[in-house]
Amino acid sequence: MNFQARQQKLAVRLREARVEALWITHLPNVYYLCGFSGTAGALLFLAGEKKPNLFFYSDGRYAQQAAEQVKGAKVIIRNKPAMPDACERIKKAGLETLGFESDHLSHSSYAQLRKSAPRGTRLKAVSGTVEELRAIKDAEEIEQIRAAALVAGSIFQTALTAIRPGRTENQVAGELELAARRAGAEKMSFDTIVAAGARSALPHGRASVQAIPAAGFIILDYGVILAGYCSDMTRTVHVGRVSQAHRQMYEAVREAQQASIEAVRPGAQAGEVDKAGRSLLKKRGYGEYFSHSTGHGVGIEVHEAPRLAKGQTRSLVPGMVVTIEPGIYIPEEGGVRIEDMVLVTESGCEVLTPTTKDLIEL
């Protein structure tokens, strides 16, 4: 990964915002900027006049890992709070403005930062600056995400084989997650969703001890992390013979998803993509049963910018990777969701999820 290019881009953004330094505590942002993948670390980012200067802080547990992973930053290992040392560096550099990640810093940590900051240094809340850079993936990131999507797609058949009436949702999820590990995944992107029968009407019905019924929809929503990057996909299958009503539900979602995919292109507003599928579901009589946004960005985190939802005016640009996942959820009846990962390209888009969207009866 080209960490130097990312660091330079952030430095430019900070200079434009007149923020001389940024205290970065959100671990996905730390990973994006210097490559550290551990669970304890922070980054002091000095924008500089011409090039940035970075200091990475962690404790003794991560000394070796930091030495191996951290790129473009001086590694400082301390078995006591890092913030006083970071603020002392701000003082020595004579900087007047120190930014902090307002979306991620706790109130107690902010109080500590204010106490440690040099006299005369102005603290400035910074929101989403690193995340905005992360929203547009470079070529290496796209290849990692593509590989994660392929791994997730390759184990879909395992889930189908595991589904049998009487087995629990947890058992299906367990076999799926074992297959993911065997296929090379570091871990799952999120808690696997296996929602069967009436529970398929729960948009986030994580796998439970409920037994799979003899008939009805099953929503399978899962993703894997590969080399630090997430995938996310959803397929809905049916146990037993599909009724006409259920077939109509499924086809409506598939058509809505396709409409939104076709709306993905450079310059399109996020809200337009949402409207394309939502309007179709409303026309089919299911509008009230689509209760969430159409999609979201995916990368180091499974939920990133941009958000594809009603009223969102952000324009899509090449390099963004988003999900397209409309759904229908009818209480006590069941639900359907189909989700693909989609790359915004120079000429339109590319669907990264390789798995069939035909209605499968088991």
C-alpha cells in the first residue's frame, strides 16, 4: 500500500483547513495511514509546510508488531499514556492548532487532551477528514476488496449445504464461518446474519438458536476480512416450495436492486441511487416494507462513506466501493434482501459479488 501518498493527501487537507497537527485515535484511520493493525495505538500527524511528520504511539505489547508494520512514522513505545508526550512535541514544534477526531474521541480522553495541551494551543474538532480520503479506493485497495468479495462468494455453497429444516441458524453460521477461515479469511466482517422464516423480517437478524422451519425465506448476510479489507454480501434463499406471493416479493427486490445498480455511475448523487430502487418497490406495493437505506461504502470498515440514502447529495466518483442492498420485510411473514458490492468506474460500475441472484429453493 502507498502509505506515503495517503500521508501527503492528508497533509494537504489539513493545511487547507489550517490544522497544523491531528491526534488520530480511530484505529481504522491509523491502519489506513501507517499500516498498524493492532488494537492499541495512536498517531500524531504533523502536517508540516512541505511534508508531514508522523509519530506512532503504542505500548510494549506491540513493540515488535509496530516495528514490522508501521510505515512513514517514528514508533514510540510507552507503557504510560501517550498524550502528554504527543503534546510536548506540539509544544516544541511551536504549533498553535491541534486537531482531534471528534467522531471518535471520548469525553474523558478529550478532557485529558485539553489538560495536556500546551498553553496557547487551540484544540479543533476534526470530523471525517481521514474517512473522506478512505472513501475513494486506490488500485491496491480495490484488488484487496475484490479478493475479499471472491472469498465470500466462494463459500456461499457451504451455507446452502448446511441449511436443513431443524438445524439452528447458529449451526449454519458456524459452518459458514469455518469455511471462511479455511478459505483464508482473517475473520468475518461482522456478526453473521442467518435469519429464517418469520425472523427473516428482521433486517439485522443475527444467527440464533432458532431452528430452520420447513418452509420460508432465509436471509444470509455475511462478509469476510482479507488482508485488512472487508466484503459484504446478502443472498436470500427459500426452504420448501415457493408460493406465488413469496416469488413476487423476491422478484420485486431483485428488480429494485438492479435498478439501483444501473443508477451507479460517476456524478450520480447517492440519493438518486437510493431512489431508483425505492421507487420500484413503492410501485410494486412494497414501499412501506423497505425500512433502511440502499447501501454504504465498504473498505477497511464494513460501513464507510458514502451512505446511499434518501436525500444524500454526495456525488459518486470512480474508486468508491458501495453496497446495493434493498429489501422487503413483512412482520410475521418474512423478508428478502439481495446485496452486492459495486465499484464505481470511469464509465459506470462493476459488480464485485460473483454469486447468483436467482431464487434458490432448498
